[in-house]
Amino acid sequence: MCYFSPASMSKALQSCTKPLKDNSSSQLCFVLHLPPFSGGDSSSTTTGSASPVPNSYDSLEGGSYPGTYFTQLLTSNPFPNMSQLSAALGGLSGVPELEVEALRPVNLLQERNLLPHQPLDAPEPNLSADLKKANCSPDTFRCTLTNIPQTQALLNKARLPLGLLLHPFRDLAQLPVITSNTIVRCRSCRTYINPFVSFLDQRRWKCNLCYRVNDVPDEFMYNPVTRSYGEPHKRPEVQNSTVEFIASSDYMLRPPQPAVYLFVLDVSHNAVEGGYLNVFCHTLLENLDKMPGDTRTRVGFITFNSTIHFYNLHESLSQPQMLVVSDIDDIFIPTHDSLLVNLKESRALVRVLLTSLHSMFSQTRETHSALGPALQAAYKLTSPTGGRVSVFQTQLPTLGPGLLQSREDPNQRSSTKGVQHLGPATDFYKKLALDCSGQQIGVDLFLLSSQYSDLASLACMSKFSAGSIFYYPSLHHVHNPAQLDKFQKDLERYLTRKIGFEAVMRIRCTKGLSIHTFHGNFFVRSTDLLSLANINPDSGFAVQMSIEESLADTSLACFQSALLYTSSKGKRRIRVHTLCLPVVSQLSDVYAGADVQAITCLLANMAIDRSISSSLSDARDALVNAVVDSLSAYKNTVSNIQQSGLIAPAALCLFPLYVLALLKQKALRMGTSTKLDERVFAMCEFKSQPLQQIMRAVHPDLYRLDTMSDQGALHLNDCIVPQPHLLHLTAEKLTREGAFLMDCGSVSPATQIPELETPLSERLRALLAWLQDSRPFSSTLHVVKDDATAKTSFFQHLVEDRSDSALSYYEFLLHIQQQMSK
């Protein structure tokens, strides 16, 4: 977050990567018309991917449509009657105000104030009130089009991407948990019963995905909530689109694993001098008893520099015992029974180790890093059980398997001709990750380095094992205490957040729809089953879809995700989300249901893939073409307005703005100095974060603070939280007399605002606390004071600099208009 008075806004706005004052994109000259996006990055997987990992979990969660059933179904009853649900569907023609507003032509070159005063909500599907109430929250499950086209041909005419964005394990205030001997599922496609099935009578229900008629089990006739019998349609599984089942032994290949946490710590001179190790030990000590788990929880530690150090923490010892392995080319485990220990039984020894670990290496002069051998040791140590490996690395690996060489040329950071080395230099870390995934081991990476460390290679250890990646490029306890503070807060969240182990996830959809590409950190075990060795509440996923068969004989399309995992308490659980959307036959209805934020996030994932598989310039051109194609299709097929200008439907009026914002992100910008590791990390964030986090980074929220009042404020826990209007990210909204807040994610250096006993100070601190609570990890506060020179140079930069690093929003619109006229 940024808090500033405007005269020095140049620095603040540049650091926050705002889209209306281009500070980071390359020159958009002649744009070639490229074919549609296609997957190419290793973290995006098409359903045709083969898997070297045994597919044993596939039979637990259940497979897809068996072909034999559909042969019979098409012969007897190709599309069963959906009248019960169709009657609840309003239809756009029945709610004309929705259609009129979403399709209202907007001349982007003339209308300047397009941004709503409050954060943009997801568009509501055009369903009846009952179906809307039962539908899945858009914070969990969101589609790029809230009106599903009947055919692929209709989708092609709209020139908009069809896909889903998921946040399947997010923290929920309320979650219906169902314990039952029978989990009711469709006998054909294995869909879990949900609010959008049809009950033909008390004994039969029709699947809303494949239309198979299933029997209602006797146990399902009883409603545990109302304690009544004979009303299966009132059970919680049928009343809630998000539920969690306590799974039976049928969903287990082995007894549920315990919570296992292994910490792999860089203890080279660079690591100790920066100060992270001390913060890590202190934070873990404070949160040792808050880590998710039970009496079976196990913990272990490995440290490394040029050698690998293990720690015997057997409860019978009076002090931890260090075991050193110097043969890094053929790593082995010195003992197998006391390196991963029961936390409850060995808590005292763990505390002793954490208290002394920093001092043990405080005088080290060892500068080498044998990261690869340390990871091999971690794999061997955790393979029997699975678990989570947390890796803390501060430099380029220099010894043993997995060693890397510097590939970055600092002179090319501002290049407009292309960016090299966005992919890994070796397959060592990917292969290790696949081995880990097969043994239910997730690897999380904390990179704490101001020097190039080849994150493009190191990130593979987390991408393919369903891990997380954290990056602190300038962490130092003296030179940058603010980032050290952020690291401490992030680590606390990381250690205490909910976690699921040995998970798999499958996404099902209505017959006729097909999922062909996945985005996120995972490994695909079969055509549609994602392997997630670990799952956490801060990870997001995206999928691309196509329409293989016409949906003309159905009014609704449904999507269901099922996440099977082991909780930290050793319970096997299944979290199910179901989304229902209307099917439409008119192109105008497709545009009316466009979700511009979901479209932007899906395109961002696709652009990251293309930048790696093809080139960054191709990815940027494809983003521009996405805007050109969709607005051209709207102009040529739906809009009847003949006036000059750049016309967009109201539903897509922010599309060019968001795409311009994407072009200025570190992940995709050109022509502005960007360190390679910082670029790669930004790419990783796009591929693994949920929609809300992505949009906050893409298009920051700008508020004016000095005019805040209590009008429209939220009243939360005896605290009044003001809700100031959002401002466009343009210099004309800023004044020398004002104070402004830009919420754009993590910015440093940071400072604290004073706690004054004034209404404005109280409102500001309440607003900051509310914004901070809306995200999982800490955001720093950057204060920029008034400076006339900075303000003058800022405006001069906007007006005179016509290079791509200063492309304005208006110039971008003119560029789009020019491309549409070709």
C-alpha cells in the first residue's frame, strides 16, 4: 500500500505500477495478428499430458463420463427434460435492464470516468432468486462468461475466452461439514449431489451434469438438520453449493498421513549476514504450537552450505545432535528414526535447537550453497510419509547436483527486443518435484536474495509439487528492516494457515463442455485429475474450456470441483463447490454476461505461458489482439452505433484499461529495467494467486484520504471503517493539497503512520487495518512526502515522453482503434 501527498507521486506511482501512466511497457508499434493463446508453460497442462506418477488416486475421487453409458443415453433419451430447473431461469429477455446496462455502448475515447466508486463486483448470473442464493460464491468459483454460449461457433464469434477461476481451499467463515455413511454421487459421471440436481420424486434424482437418473439411498431420506424423514431435497448437500464431506475409508489408499513439516535452511554467510535466520527461528518458536496438526505432528530440520547438516532430535537426548554429511554428490540419510520427530515428544529439543541455531553459524565464512543435495536429502527423509518441505535459499546454488550459473545480463534488463531465460536452465528441479509429488511431498520456496538466483529454475521445485513461492529481493536486517518485518509477518501466516495433505482435485462440467488446459501449481496425474501434495487457502487455479457439443437442449450449465485431501488432524475430507450458469443463444447475451476481471486474469495466465513457450513480445501482442478482436466482434455483430470512436459494451468497458495494466506489470513489461528474478516471480504470482490478489496488483485501488467521512462507512466489531470512493489512476485526480492511498500489494521501504487522536487519523488507521485484513499476507506502507521537483518531473514525464515506458491510456485506446481499422 502507498500513502502519499501528491508532489512526489512519481516515485509512488512508478513503484505501484499503475496503468494510466505507463512506467513499464514496451513500444506498441505494428501488431501482428497472432493465433489464439495456447498453453506452453510447464505450470499449465493440457488434458493430454502423460504422467510418470502412478494414477492410484484416480479411482478414489472417481472418473469422468464412461462412454458406454452415453451410447445408451443418446439412444433412449439424448437430452432429458430440465423443466424443473428451467422454470427458475429468468432469461435475459425477462430482465431487460440487465441486458440494456451490460450492453450499453460506451465510447471509450469520450467517457473518462468509467471506474465505479466502489470495488468492482462479479456480475450476477441471470438466474432466479432461489438459484442465485444457492449458487457458489464468485470468490470461490468464477467463470469468464456468466452466460454460457450454446455452441463453440457462438463463442468464437464473441472472441472472448471461456474459462474458470477457482479458489478451492480458501478460508471460509461458514462451511457445512457433512458426516454420513453414504456420500451421494451420480452413478455415471460421479458428480456429487448438489443444489442444481432435479428430484423426480422422493426416490429418484437426476444429475445436472450428465442427466443420469439415480436412486436416492435410504439414508439420504433423513435430514440431520431438521431431524425429519422423507425430505431429501432439504438436506444440506442439496441446500449449499459449497460443502465438505468427511470421507470414509473408501477414499483412502493408506491411513491418513500425519502433518509433517521439514525445514531446509540456507546457513551460508550470505544467509546469516542478511538476518533471515534469526527471524525465522524467533518466528517459529513463537508459532510452534500454532502450526496445524495433532498429537502425531512431526517436524525436522536440515541446514546446508557446502555440506548438509541433519539434527537428531530424539526425545531421549539432552541436546540436539548435529550430523554432517559432506559427500554432496551421493547424499544419504545418516539415521532414519530421529531426524523427523514427534513434535509433542521432542518439543523441548526443538526449542533448544531454534534458540541456538543462529549463533551456531553466526561466524561462518562459508559462501557456497549445496541446495540440490539438501533437497535430495529432504526428499529421502520425507518420502515414507509425505508432508511439507519449506526451503529457505539466499543465493544461486553453486555446488553439487542442481548447481546453476548466472544467466542474467544486466545490460538487457531494459531491452525492447525480448527477454531471455524465462524458462529453467536444467530439469533437475522439475524432476525432483515430480518425485516429490509422487510421494505426497509439497515443496515451498522462500527466496531471500538481492542477487540473481535463477528463480526460473528454482521455481520448478514448487510449481510441480503444488508448492508456494515467496520472494524477498532486498531483505536485510540493517539496510531494509521493512522487508524483514514483512517476511516475519508472512512467515507467521505461512506457519499457522490451514493446510491439506495428499490432495487431488477434479473439475467436472455439463456434458458438451470440455476442459483442456489447467493453470496453477500442481501436477496432472490423469487427463483431468490434479495432484496437489499440499493445498493451502491462498492458492488459486484457472482452467480453459471449449464447447465440444451443442448445449441447445439445456438451459443451464454446471461446473463442479471436488478437492479430496487429508486435514492436519488426519481426517480425509472432500470439499465440493458447484457453480450454475445460464446457457444463451444470442451473441448479445454472451457479451452481457462477460466478467471482465475473470477474463483479464485468465488472459494473464495464458500470456505467461506464451511468453515462455514463444516470446514476451508475442504474449504482449496477443493481449492487445484479445482487446482488438473482442471489440471488433462487438462492433460488427451487436452494436448498431455508427458514430466514430472506440465503442465497447459496458460489460467490457474496462477491458482495454486492464490489458494496458497487464502490459505494465513486471511479468510482461518491456523497455523498463526489470531484474530477471523479479520478472519470473511476478509470473509465478499470476499463475498461482486467486483472482482478488491478481486484480489488486494489476489495477491498484486509489483513494483520497483527507476528505474521508463516515458516510457509507462499514461498522465492524465496534469499529467504523470509512469507504472512500475509488479514483481513476490518473494524475488529474491528484492535488497538492490532498493525501491519497494507493492499495497495490507489497511496496517497500515502509514506515508506520502516527497514531493521533483525531477523527482523520482514526479513520485512516481503521481503513488500513480493514484493507490489510482483506489479504492473506502482509502489505507494507510506503509514505511519499510532498516534493515540487518530483511533481514537476512527473508531469513532464507524462506529457513529453512518448516511448513505450510512458504510454498513456488514451494513446493505448488510439492504438486499439487503429488496429481495429486494419
